Amino acid sequence: MMTLRSTVLAVSIAGITVLSRGVQAQVLPERRLVAGVLHLAHPFDALRRAPQWALASSPSASTSGMDAPDFDLTNARQVQLLADGRIIALSSIGSRLVVFAPDGRPERVLGRQGKGPGELMAPSGLTRTRGDTLLIPDASNNRLNWVVPSKGFVRTRPLPALPPLAGGRYLRPEGSLNTGELVLSTAGVVQAGLGGAGAVTRPTASVIMLTSDGTRATIVANVPDLEVRDIETRFRGRRSSDSRPLLFTRYATVTAWDTVVATGSGDGYRIDLRNVRGVVRTTITVARPRRVVTSAMRDSMIARALQRLNAPGRERMVDPEELRRQAVEAPAADSLPPYGSWFVTPNRTLWVLDAWAPGDRTRAATAFRQDGAITARLTWSQPGDAVAFTDDAVVLRQTDADDVVSLRVYRMQRPPRAALAPHAR
């Protein structure tokens, strides 16, 4: 179903609908109420019919920490783009926050490895709460940290008592609701398989609701997480077993989205919207088939793993040959996940990345409203991983030929004439 937010005439030429300048289109879902749950369903061609956006050809800002070791981004994958344009990244090695000015110049470093005030041991991520305040859980120090980039660490408190969690005490921040509650999860933790040798199983991740002051935590849902399989290990000739995620595994996805918690398990292109008690009230689906994992995709992932193992400067390994054997024999899923990471922007849009595979020349993301409408389809060919979204920009994490990592901000471009032509990948 297509609706227009304008009365401007739509003209059909050779089967392609072209809208006059300035028209904002949206693709609306079919609505069904089943057992009290609102189902908002899109057919397979909904993404093709959505308004097609692109990224600017050159970045509006790029970080420049190459000559400043404290601002090295090699181990930084958690990124936030603040309202004033500053770029914040959390480095897992060294446990520090690096702050860049809106033009990408290094500005300041916050935190360091340790157990004292203003220090972190094992931060599991960062997310924005109200305004530009950041929340960083640190299970190793058993505390929550609130950080204001212009001031530093402004508050800490011990982690609240937690019931038994799927995934242990690892807590990943997933955003805050507009009512103040903080959403955390244990998604992404490799857990022991449940089905014995050779069986592929999916242990669950916990979804946790935390009061705004961090004093009380409640598990509100459990979502199937990584697909794992027990494999045989032979370190130094000793046979044992360990659980490993499949290459191209599905995984649990969790994010705070205005008034609801959005979750996904990868069981089809489906987004479940839960209330603060974890009850699913709405589901958004797209009838989009998963892509088959090819031999070339798998071989490329194995080559990357071997390259990391053989990289110069890597710490001495206990049994490098065994690690290489495991990399070559790593089990893989038969299909890519239905989607990649999710991002919520200030205007309450949920951006859902397409699943990506080695060899893909373009990447894409889809914009959803909570009523299920698809408001945009964004594609780009610039290299790098999308690590942050705002209302009108995307931050890409890019690595150059010398393995220097930078963060670059690209503005979204809406075509001057909204053309709803077929747009195949």
C-alpha cells in the first residue's frame, strides 16, 4: 500500500510511478489483529517501492587521530553522534572514551583502565540516555557509569541486584525509553550449546528493564540469540569441546524505541514491539527471503579469520595451528540473517541495516515508523560499517590500506524528485 503526504499528482510512465518535487511517500503495511497482537505486514516488494535515498559522495566530517595514539580507533566500534555534531567512540582496549569535535579533530579522552573513579575495566558498550548523557555498564567493576562528554564521569552507582541472567553478567546498553527506563540486554554472548555434539542450538539472551536511577532491574523477556554448535578442540593434542557461533549466525537484536522495546531473533524479517513489561503488542514483518550463504562468502570469512591470526604484532598464541584448523573448519549457517544492526534516531525512526556479506558492493538500510510505515530505503557504496545514525546522517567506520581506522560522517540525500522506481540490489 502506498500513500502520499501531499496532494501533488502522481504520473505513471511505463509502469514507473514518479512523484513531483517535494512529495514525501511512505509504504504502509497491511494491518491485522491476531489474539490481541497487531500485525503490520509488508509484501516482498515493499523495500523496492519505498522512497530511495542515498549518502553524499564525500563525508561532512572525518576523524583524524592518526598522529595521536590516545585517539586510535582500532578497537572502537561503539559510536554515538551527538546533537552538536561531536563524535564519541568507546575503545574496548584501554577502556577509554575518545571525543572528536564536529569537524573530526581530536578533542579529549575520558576514562582509562582501572578500578578507581573515572576508570573502567570491561565496558560492554555505551548508549545515550537523556540529552547527551551516556550510560556505560562495567560488570567487572560492578557499576554503572553516567558520562557527559563535556564534563566527564558525572555519576556512578553499583549494578543493582540481578536475577539469573541468560549470558551471565555481561550487560549491553540498548538505549532509554522516553519514560526514563533504561534497556539492557545480554545479547551477543557465546553460551554453551544445549543439544550435544554437532547440534545447532540457540540459547536465549535476557532483555532487562532498568529504572532511570539504576537502582532496580527486571528481566522482561528472553530472545533466542546466537546459533551455536559444539566443536571438538585439540589444543596441544588434548581433545575437548567448546561452543562456537556459526559463521553468518542469526542473533538477538534489542533496542529502546521511544515508548517500546523492539526485539528481533532473526526468525524472518520481523520486529516485535514490547511494552515495559516485555509483552509483545505489535509485530512488523517484511516477506523478504533470506540470502543463501555461498561457498565464496564462507571462504572469504575464513580468509579474514586466518589473516587476523597471522597479523604481525598479534599476542603469542598457545596453539596457533589448532586455531587455524578451527578457522578453516568453522561451521556456517546456510543463509544470512534477515537483517543487520538496528539504530533509533531522535525523530523516532528505526533504521534496520540489511545483512551484509563479503563481496557486497553496496549496503542498505530501511527506515520504519512505529505504525509500520516504511519511510525510506537508504543505499550507499562507500566502504565501511555503519556504526551510528542520526536523523540526516550516518557514521561509517572505515579502514584504509594501512589499517588505520577512521569515523566519517555522511549526510543522507533525498532525491529532488521522489521516484518510486524498482531499485534492485
